[in-house]
Amino acid sequence: MFNYYLKLGWLSLRANPLLSLLMVAAIGVGIGACMTILTVNYTMSGNPIPHKSDQLYHVQLDSWDANDPGEDGYNPPDQVTYNDAMALMNGAPGFRQVASNRSGLVLEPEGDDERPFSVDVRNTWADFFPMFDTPFLYGSGWDDTADTTREPVVVLSRELNERVFGGEDSVGRTVRMNGLNFRVVGVLDEWMVVPKFYDVTNGPFNETEEAFIPFNLAVDQELPRNGNTNCWKPPEGDGFEAFKNSECVWIQFWAELRDEQEKAAFSNWLDAYVAEQKELGRFPRPLNNRVLAVMEWMEDRQVVEDDAQVMLGLSFLFLVVCLLNTIGLLLAKFMRKTGDISVRRALGARRSDLFRQHMVEAGLIGLGGGVLGIALTWLGLRGIEVLFGEFVENLVGLDWVMMLTAVGLAIVSALVAGLYPTWRATRIMPASQLKAQ
């Protein structure tokens, strides 16, 4: 019977193509506007590492000024000082733990005709790669020895490896950055983390870094820092050594804690460390350590801005307006068919049969609107990309989940829009219509 209703619905749509196109367009425009904003929000709020997001924790220590508590009077700084990062790396009981910061170096290609260019770099530790499950195309990350001995090794992104080595296996070869020769130990495969949870401070929707080098080596060589740095009081002295010993926060710290026991042990260690530092005259504020899992950290940092939520609400309101227009068009279309409906009722068709027939027709309109909505969503995302450029290029992808969502939302919307017109049309008394005929 369903196939029969599909046939009747298709013939009805073909009988009045202009009106049918208007209804499809109304649904499609509403879906396009709604799904454009919904896709961006979906990407922004997605779980970037779902298989272990409940085991990765961002660490905050409240080392700030007692008289100037910072952001909102309660939240501790989102980064840690160098001395605190080193104390955590050397003593905290995490299964894995990583201190890292963003840097920018100048890569000097081997060819005489090649000009040097800037490279986005992350200074980190060996645990970074297994901790965040980075995929490798060639080689692997470095080992703990390289961290201790400050060995000049580097892991390249796939894109940088293609630019410098033409995509070949470059493990064992050398790249020169900021006057230092780095031995390539690994090349990452495609790895795009959205949001970039491990460094929300410097931009949750920035691209992943192009190269990764040992943190200790970067500090010893006093390589430049490109990330955010905040200080509640100036360093006591000049030079990089004074900066390292200051209360300036510039390092992100993450720990992998596999269960509640490990998390409790880690939190207890933090409390004991802060108590020890208080005796030395640091940490003047009340105890306020934070150990937040990935999604808790995303929510705490409000990765999805309030403005984006407002835009999403407005887009759904626009969809409602489009549905109201569709209801009016469907009502006009179905009421013009009351003569046909009355004849079918007189021949024995039940109201429920006629209701299902016209709801199938509304579903076909929704299907067409969903397909049009996908096309308009793609155009909307491209428009956002053109308008905002590289700032949003990681947010404007349209995957199968969003495409199926668009079609499903369009069909449901059309069915909802078709309820009242169908009910009105099937409530017409056949006798009055047949008498008029």
C-alpha cells in the first residue's frame, strides 16, 4: 500500500509543479539555514577523542595573586608556570603526563632555491604521542631518553613532510630550524583534532602543529614561544632564566589517569604539592586545584560560545517560519483536492487511508526539501569559509551524519507541516462536495 501512496503522491506533485517547487523550496531554505549553523555547532561541540576522553585530564593550579584573582574571581589560570610544570613532570603519579607549549620556528630547506618559511611547532614530551593516540605514517615519536638528553629530534606532520621531502619516508633525515639540525624520527598521518582540546588557550579550532620537538630542548635553546603568556607579577630579574622562575603561566599540562584510583592519587599529590609551596611563600590563594576531563574542560572554557547558541536558536526559528509557509501552501493544495477526496470517500476509502496518502505526499516534499537543504547547507558553509577564512576552515565540513540529519529533519518537518492541512482535508463531508459536483 505504501508504494501505491508513493505513486499517488508523485502524481499529485507533478500535477502542480510550481506549487510543489514552492513547498520544496520553503523546506529547503529552512533546512539549509538551520543545518549550516547546526553543522558548525556540531563540529565545535563534538568529542575530539571519544574513546578515551574520560581518561585525559587538564590540570590547573591556582598560583595567582591573592588580591587579583583573575578571570572571574574563582577559576584558576588555564596554564601553569615552568617550575610547576617541571615539578609535575618529575613527581606527579599520572600514568602519562605532558607539559607542552606552542612555538614557531623558521625551517631552512636544503635546496639553494628554496626560501625559509615559518613552521608552527609544539614543544612537548614523549608521552604526547601515545597519550593522544596520534597516528603515524612513518616512524614513531621519540622515547623518554630524548627528553632527558635534550636530543634534537622532530616529528613532522604529513603536510610538512610532503612540502619538505615530497611525501617520502623521511625518518632519519635532517631538517634545520632556527639554526639547529633536527633528526626526523616520525611523520604523522592525517591528524585533525576538532576542537583542539589539548591547547584551547591558543585556539580550539586552530590546525594541529606542523612539527613536534622535545620540550626540554626548546627551553634549553630558548626557542621562541608563540602561545599566550600571562603574569600576575613581573619576573624578578632579566633574561630567560628569570622568566622561567617567575609566576608567569605559559604551559599547558595534561595527565592520563585510567581510573578513579589514579585520579584520586593524582589529586592528592597536587594538594600536597600546593601545601608544600604555600610553606615556601607561593600560592597565596585558597586551595583550588582543577583536574578536568576533556569534555568538562571544553565546557569550562565555553568552546561553544553563547553567540553560536543564539544563532542556532534563531536558525530554528527561521525553520519554523518556513514551515508555517509550507503549512499554508499544503492547506491550499489539499483543499483544492476535496472533490477527489470526497469521491474516494464515497467509494469506501477510510479517513485513515486518505490521511496516510497525504502524509506520504508531505513526506515526499520533505525529502525534496532535504536534498535541496543539503545543497544550500554546503553553499552556506562555503560562504562562512570565504567570509572568515582560515579561522573557521576546520568547522565547515559536511559529513554523512549531518547530511542524514538534514534529510531526516526535512522529512519530519514536512510531516509536521502536513498534519493540519491533511486533517482539514480529510474532515470534509463527501455529501456536500458530491452535491456541488
